[in-house]
Amino acid sequence: MSRPRLILNAFTMNVVSHVYHGLWRHPENTQLHLNDLETWIELARIAEEGKFDALFFADVVGIDPAYNGSWDTYIREGLQIPCNDPAALCAALISVTENLGLTFTSSILSEHPFSFARKVSTMDQLSKGRIGWNIVTSVSHNAAQNYGLDEIVAHDRRYEWAEEYMDVVYKLWEGSWDEGAVLADREAGVYADKDKIHRIYHQGESYRVMGPHLVAPSRQRTPVLYQAGASGRGREFAAKHAEGTFVVFPSIDGARRGIAEQRAIAVRNGRRADDLKFIQGMSFVIGSTEEEAQRKAAEIDEWVSYEGLAAHISRDMGIDLAQFDPEMPIEQTDVVGVQGFARVFEDANPGKKARVADVAGALSYNLRMVGTPESIADRLEQWQDAGVDGLNIIAQHLPGSYRDFVEHVIPVLQERGLAQREYAPGTLRERLFPGSGGRLAERHPAAQYRGAFQAEDVLSASGTGAAWR
């Protein structure tokens, strides 16, 4: 029985230290050179050689004093600071790639939806339809403080804000320009049809945007949409808006249950179960034998910083792990939030009781697969059978982790039909959703704005003040 191929993304960040903290010190790791464009060009070329679907860039827009009551560990270890703008990097990589998708994270905090929509459309035009957006609402108080707020707004309010943000960008991308608006008629001297370009007149709690969108429709109009919310409200948002959701299930059984639940939510939101792709975060250590792979993994671990891992998890779960002895059994702590991460570890390691140190490494080591190319492919088939559609591959060494995967695992996956041998023609969305024509499906909430503004003022209407309500 033939299998569908896996979606493959290189999951990275324009920082010194992304997930496996401390490894930037390794002499073979080029991530120390985060400010050199050549570092990222090399990565893009390796990913494109391996027929990866996309580079997927994470981002943060603030740094809280979340470990040992300060930000010292984050600064000392380069733990996601400095952090450069991933959209700027994606734009720079457009001209050195031909088929590779370029997906970046952007928070609703960090840019007004009008300017964001304009930037994304420009990038999608220049890349011929290869842009994706990972939608985040941010959880950091410092992120909020960097954009004029006293602290991060309440969880559910952030998602209400995000809903309005999506409305604005959908109106601009899908509704402001009708199909056929661009004529480019040299003889008649008419570039665009004024009756097919519309203002959007958006007025909401957070934004007031007249429009029109200043960029003509790109090949995808709306970029490929990703979201990674794990809360109930976040999962509802992903089920409504996302085309891909970044997941970190600790076990195959957990993936099977979680994916079935999420697909049911998508159907409840008027979409089809297969409208949502599940992309599992995972890293790999590859050897020609199991013994060699384990030896390489042990050598990598000698460089890993416990302080870095603990500081990362402390920030993500809002609990300062510095207050606990790393060897303390989690069951002896009384902090509720730690228990959830303990279950992540225990689900992935049946029969073992989690220590504080295990919680600190939960999102790094529970997502790591060590083995030969064949044994890795065997396990990836099991993950696929549980509903996983693809991988966000996390590097331990940059670019070595990706080079090893491309040289050793990709050929095995290709033999099994789990990896593509060539890129299909078209946009990023057409490759992820064959037959889509490159546009969001009619059942997606963005589609309601197609043709929605034709009865409104056209661009040539006289006077903007009277028309603005």
C-alpha cells in the first residue's frame, strides 16, 4: 500500500540558541554566525536539495525575567536573544531559492494588520507564492511592554484580538481586489479596473482600516496559515483558521488521540478533517548502526546546557524551575503547571517517574529520535499512521543536523514514498494541498470576503471623509 508523503519543514530561528541550548558552543555549529546571510543561504540550499517543503522560522518579541528571577541566563547563553526579524530573513532568501517555502512567525502584537498584509503580499509576489505565516498571540509580558502595554492581555482576550486581526488581513487579501482587477492593458493605457478594487471599511475594537489593499493579489492571496495553540481556545482558533498546526505530542498514542480531537473541532467549524495538516516537532540523531547513533547522541548531550533548557521551559510554562533541585521528583513539588510537563515526559517514557531535570528537557528530548535511517523511517511510519502529516525538524547542529537528514534519511523515505523526489509545480499551498489551485478553500472563513465589498465605494469615489463611517 502506497503512503502519502510527509510534509518536511526545517524548523529554526534566527538566533544563536533555539531549542538545544548550549550547542551553539560546538565548533561545527554555524548558528553562532546568526548575522551572516551565508549561514541561512547554506541552510536553504540544503533544505531545497532535500526537497523540503519550507524553512519554518520561530520568533519572540520580548524576554521576561523568568528564570532565577532575572533574564541573566537568557543573555549569558544567547537563549533566543539576540533574535533577528524572521520576515526580513525570509525576504532575503527569496532570491536564492526557487521552490522552497518560506514560513515565518509573526505576532499580532508586533505589526498593524494593514502594514503586515502589505508586507506579506509583497513577499508572496516576489517569491511566486511561497510564503507562509505562523500566527501567534504572544504570552510574554515584556513582549506586550515593547508594544505599549503594561502587561500581556488575558488569554481569551488575546484570541478575540487575533480574530479581529484575521478579519482585517482577510478583507485586504481576499476582498479588496476582485479577480481580474489587473488588466495591464498597454494599448488602452489601463493597468487596473477601478470597479474591481474596493475599500474594506473595517471598524472594530482594535482596528479601523479603510483600505484598499495596496498590493495586487499575489498567487496565493492569503499565505499558507499555521498556528500552534495548545489551549482549548488556541485549538479552536487553529481549527477555524489554520492550514497547518505545529504539534509536539510526546507519544504516538497521544498524537492519535489529539489529532482525532482536533480534526473533529475543524469539522465543527465547517471545514473538512483534511483541511488541517498536523506537523510534529522532532529532531534526529542518525547513525549507520544503532550503537553509532547512541554514541553520537551522547556526544551531543555533553554540550547541552541544563540551565538553558530549564530557563526555556520556565519561560514557556511561567514557573521558575530554578527554585527546585534538578534531581527532585516532580511528585514532591506542589506546582500544578509542572505536573503537565511531567506527564509529557512520563507519556514518552513509560514506567519512569519525572524529575525536575526531565521536565526541563521535556520539549527537547521527548521529541528526539535516535537511530539508523531505516529505524527512523519505521518509526515515522508509525507516527504517520497516528495522523501526523509532516515534521518540523529541529536542529541540534546547524546545518549538520539537516545535512545528515538529507543525505541519509531522505533517500530511505523517498524509497518508501514518504518524501518527495521532485517539487510539484505551483505555490506552497498547491504543494501542500494538491488540487487547491493555490487559494484557500471556499469553506475557509477568509472566503466570505471574496466579492463582499463590490457594493461599497470603489476607489474612485469622491471624498473619503463622507464615505468613512
